[in-house]
Amino acid sequence: MGLIRAGLVWVPINVRNSIEDSAFTLANCEVELLFYQQAFAGNVAALRELCPSVRAMVCIDGAGAGSLDAFTA
């Protein structure tokens, strides 16, 4: 509900998709912010190179720079 009130759109990415398919979805939907779990950090590293339009990638269960705590601070 908060996404809608903020004027944002949720774009689900299936973890079973190939990195290329996920990159296509992110680019096609003009995604600027990606939230992910630490378990998928390897995939996110590849997506960083393929999706320069994604301005921020936030790990929801990690610590340090790029974490949800750092993002919301």
C-alpha cells in the first residue's frame, strides 16, 4: 500500500529467471531502485553491470553500506 501512496510501482523479479531476463525486465520497466536479499548478492553484482539505470540496490537483510538500515538513515 505504501508503494502506491508514494507513486511507485512494484516490479517482481523471479529468482529462477536468468540474469539476462531479469536485466531485461529491470530495464524495460525502468526500475531505479532494487531491493534484494543477501542470498542473491551474486546475482545483484551481475545486474549492476547490465542495468546502469538502476540507481540504488538495497540489501534488506544485510549490514553496512547498501543495507536497508543505511538506505533509511
